[in-house]
Amino acid sequence: MAREIFTEEHEAFRDMVRSFIAKEITPHHEQWEKDGVVSRDVWLAAGRQGLLGIEMPEEYGGGGEDDYRYYTILNEELARAMASGPGFAVHNDVVGGYLRQLLTDEQKARWLPGYCSGELITAIAMTEPAAGSDLQGMKTTAVKDGDDYVLNGSKTFITNGILSDLVIVAAKTDPDAGAHGVSLLMVERDMPGFTRGRNLDKVGMHAQDTAELFFDNVRVPGANLLGEEGMGFIYLMQNLARERLCIAVSAVAGAWQAFETTLEYCKTRTAFGRPIGRFQHNRFTLAEMKTEITVAQAFLDQCIAEEVRGALSAENASMAKWWTTEMLKTVVDRCVQLHGGYGYMNEYPIAKAYQDVRIQTIFGGTTEIMKEIIGRGLGV
């Protein structure tokens, strides 16, 4: 089906992104998978190409383009290229939402030029060893001491955790105030007491650095407070919808890539004297997958249009996130089955997809949490 949410200018941007990925990412991704982290050079290249901070003001090196469709295109093309290493989505879609809304003029001048150039790689630290979906259960604290906050605690499963130079850290500044006692602090790489644990050994997405972060009496200047003290939980809730939309965008694009790769395989792989795609069961499986992805794409495009208008609700973002990621998981599993034994071989892209996609129904809020959010909106 024709997608009606993009203009000719968007499609020209898509062509540029594809060329960038072909030149700067695809030739190196296999090595990054072995290294467990991408090169900082690809971040600098993305900055030079104008792929970081597209929505940020031009005076700080950004693109000055407040149109979420550009990030949509970048995320779709990275997913189609199976380029799971560069954590651009966390930098752009997730952290960018906070920076755009909450930075003071002084903070903009201090951080945005490096953010847009790729010299300052960002991350956001919410999840803790004992607090994942239950953000109110976080133990990390930030106690006011003069003009500073003294930060103590730990975070885990942090994307860009190894490479990050600037991390949004959620911490309790008033442990007795519940959700109203959480604040966001900008922690910089060289702050004493801020250390990183190991680069976590994951099932998939091996080129994406994911780390544990530790804070031992880290003195964070009051000038590094993001937004207002005590408003952190509200900021998190306001920005999670865009994070979930970003995940849904990558999920649908990844499903298309898995399906199209498998369709070609079914046209060329033969069994019992004919292409396996000609067997009715296999043909029906392909038909089911194409239908499911097409339907998901239609709903997702509506959500993208809502985000562009500033009208995307938490409920619709949650529906998009859980439905598309569960669909992706099912599609890739069936694609592996259609590949037979070759689907289990790492030399085939579908095997990498099988490893990479499993996390999609977990990060950014589990499927179960998404259903809870939707259910609460029903008034039951």
C-alpha cells in the first residue's frame, strides 16, 4: 500500500540516509558485532551528515526541522539494513525529546553543539537492577549539598552506556515524595565517582554497547539539573510515548526486511523439485505475514502523523509498541522456519534478526506494561 505520510523531500532524505548507511555503517557492522561497540567515527560521520539533532536549533548545529518523520525515516532505514549497532535512536528520539523541551539557554550552549556533531554521545539511565518497569521503585538518590547534588546508586541495561559522554540520570531527590520526588540530572563522562561496568553480553544486538553505570558520591552541579526538581517522573511519562513510537517504527521496518528476505529465499530455494514458496502452506504463511505487516504499518503511520501534530497519546503509543514488536517476533520466527536449517546459521541474516528482535517486546516498557497502560485508559 502507498504510504501517504511522506513528501518528496522526505524521500530525498531517505535516499541520502541509505547512501550514508551503505558507506559508513554496513561495511563495518560485522566488525562492530565482534567488538561489542561501534566506532565513535560513525557518530562523527552522522553529525557531519546532519543525522543527529535534526530537530535542534540551527544556531547550535542542529537541523532546525521539527518534523518527526525525518527520525522515522532514519530509524526505518537502519532497521532495514539490520544496523542495530549505532544507538542513534536513543540519542535522537529519546534523549532529544528531553533536551528540546527542558534545556536552559546556558545548557543549550554548553551541550547542543557537541550533541549535534556527534562529539557528545548521549544516553538515558532509568532502569536499575531491581527496578525496570516500576520506575517509582528506583533506589538511586541525589541529595542536595550546597549548590550540588550528591548522586549515589546504579543503573543497568543502558544503551550507549560505554560510549556516552552525557547521561540523563533519574534519581530520587526526595525519597519520601514518591513520584513527585524524582529529578533528572545530566551526568558528564569525567565526573569523579561516575564509573561504568562491563559491556553487557546480550543474546543479540551485539554491536550496540549496553552497560551498567555506577554513581559513588558523584557531585553533580545544580546547573546540570534538567528541568525542575521533583518533576522527573512527569518528564519521563511525557517522553515515553515517543520512545515507544520509535521502537514500533523499527519493529515494522524490521518485519518488512525479514519478510522480503524470506520471500526471495522461498522463490529460489527448491525442495521436491520446485521452489518452496509454491507449497500451499508456505504460500499461506507468506500471505499471512504480508497482511499482518501491512495492517501494522497502516496503524503505525497514523501514530506517526499524530506525533507530527503533537497529538500522540500514551495509549496509542503503547498499542503501537506492543502490537508491532510482538508481530515482529512472530514474523521473524516464521521466517526462520521457512529457511529451514539455514535459518539457524549465523551466516544468514535471518539468524541475526532472530537474535536481535527478542528484546523488542521488553525494552521501552514490556508488552504487559503496555497493556496495563491501555487498560487504565479504558476506565476499568
